[in-house]
Amino acid sequence: MIPRELKPIADSVIESKLPNGLKVRLVPSSAVPTISYYTFFNVGSRNERPGITGISHLFEHMMFNGAKKYGPGAFDRTLESNGGSSNAYTSNDMTVYYEDFMSEALEKVIDLESDRMRSLAVTPKMLKSEREVVIEERRLRVDNEIAGMLDEELGTLVWKAHPYRWPVIGWMRDIEAITREDCLDYFRTYYAPNNATLYIAGDFDPKEAMKLIKKYYGGIKPGPKAPPEVLDAEPEQRGERRAEVQHPAQAPTLMIAWRGPAARDADTLVLDVLQYALSVGQSSRLIKSLVYEKEACVSLSVDWSWRKDPGAFVAAMELKPGADPKQAEAALYAELEAVMSSGITERELQKAKNNLAAQLLRELGTNNGRAHALGHYESLLGSWRDGLALASRYEQVTAAHVKEVATRYLKPSRRSVVTLVPTAEVEAAA
């Protein structure tokens, strides 16, 4: 059920679909004379295959480098000259492009976005240029960054068959080997109107906006073939999995994952509550106990990100120089065992619910946040309405639910552990 305070947002959403398959969601609001414009493409690293891993992220870069009407560099120049800004991101499940601008620039932005959906220029020169940018980004964020390095190694432990196994940025050799023909085939399949949803939130006239969308997007042909379904062939995990990464570092680091459910599973919301109870805020259970009281680590985070297919509940611990990873790991498991045996307190439960509800309301309070949140909900839950009902669903979660779900997912047989061992320690041991 959508809470009363969110009814005005729900009532304002206007849904439409063009004959070419493009879904359109208009969310008008006259609060401020600005607009946020989001294009959600139903493609991410889960749609890739060995040999072209990282191609979705590569397109995130290439989409800004020219099409038939607006050539190289013209997208950002045109947008910025109209008082706007743009950005994009790629995840395992989707690729998202967005702009924020003054209301009077709406037609120009529709023209810009439809131009690159219709006729992106995938030239050898552009591919070479953006490939080099992505290669350098991978070196910076994965090869030479501890968090990226461990996350990549962890993915290969948690998933054996599913495309979540490879990193969003792709394997280096694949990035180097992607061809122009690979890009053209991928673009025609996944960056077509029948694989996209527009979310436009802000100060505009819905009828005029829809007229412009039909004018600029209506003539774009759907993809020549439907995007293939992603098969979840991941086998059951039958025991703990471990890996060690040796790298120059000041201190050890741990990254631990437990196999979790898919976004649409009811347990996902219970794990949201558990994540917030464990690690959000200085007084949360793990931060208070492991960072401040026991000093088992210098920092700790828990990430539970929704995914279309079963994801992972991940804890990361940065230790002091010279600390024993086994002791830190044991301290973490002791805290989680306490949750599985005794649950969380009513105070922890209510605090987590309050923080989740506040986060939802904060995001829905701006044009950008509203367009992003509703599009995100639709992409992962199947309907933006399900997203607006989240606050009500969180309220129904009990401490007994949290204990039950923690016991189901956080057991050792579902666990994968990666330990970063500083190379100086390795050399000393040798």
C-alpha cells in the first residue's frame, strides 16, 4: 500500500508507451523551474558474455561522443550552453543516462537524447579513444585500488556460472579486444527504444512533453531482435569459499559475502532492515562494537544492493597495520551469531526503519531523486508503484523476521571470504 504522504507523487505519474516500444513516465511538478531527464536502458554487465565483458560500461562513455545530428563533443556543449549538466552510470543490471536543466531546454534535451539513441556514431577513432579511457579507469579503480581489487576477486567466488561473476568494468583483455562490430551489434540490440524507459520529472506541460517525445523518438526503429533473456544457471553453494590477494598495502582488509535473494524476493526488504541495523550510523551494532569498543577494525561497512537475480550481502573490514585477519573475522561472526540466536532489539529495529523511510523520502523530495528512484524501482521491482509502497512494507518487518532471515542467509555454507594480505607480511613469513 502506498503511504498517504506519497499519494500525490503516485497520482502525478503519467504512463505511456510509443509504438516502437519506448516506455515513457512523466512526473510533472511546478515546485521549481527545472527538469530531470532519465533514460534507463535495460542492459548491464549481466547481459554480457566472455569476450565482451565491460561493453555496457564502454557504451556509457561512447554515448557522449557524437551521433548523426550532434557530432563529437556537441552533446555536453549544447547541454551546458542551455544551462544543463549530464552524467551516467552502469551497473550489473542497467545503464542510466540523466540530465538536469532549466525547463525551457526540454525540447533541446529530447532532441539530444533521441539523436544518440537513433544514430550513435560508433567510429574506429571514437572506440579507440574511449577504450583507452576505460582501460585507464580500470587500472585506477581496480588494479591499483584495494576495494576494487577485492570486490572483483569476491565476485569470482560468489558466482560460478552467473554473469554477476565478472566486474561491471570488464576484464582487461576483453576491454582491449572488443571490436567495432561487437559494439554495433550490442547497440542495435540493447540501446533501442523497446529496451528503454524515459523518466521525466519537473516543471513541464505533460501534453507538450508527450508531443515532443513522439516527434523526436517516434521514428526510431525498435531493435532488430529482442534482447535475449539472461539464464540464472548458478549452482547451489555447498560450503564456504576463500581466496587471498597479496598486494602492497599498509594493513590487511577483509571482504565477506553471503549469497542473498533477488530484488523482488520478500526477504530483500528484511535484509535492508538488517543492513541498516548493523552498519548505518555510529551507534549501529557493528560500528559500535567492532570499530569503537573492541577495535577489531578501523572501518566497517555492509552493502546490500538489490539485483535482478540473487545478489550478495557484503561486509568489508579495514584492519589496523599488523592486525590478525582471523581475529577480526571471528569478532564479526560472533556479532552475527548473536543476531541469528537472539535477533535485534526493538530499538535497533525501529531505528533502521526510520532511517530507511527517511532515505526514501529524501530521494523523492527532488526532481532528480524522484526520476531516479521511480526508474530504479521499475527496473528492479517491475513497477514504480512497488517502490512507493516500500515504507509501508518496511513497517511490517518484525524483529522475528530479521532473526529468521539472518539465520537463513548468513550461515557459513553461503559465505565467501577474500583477505588482502600486505606483501610485506608475505615476504616476512617466507
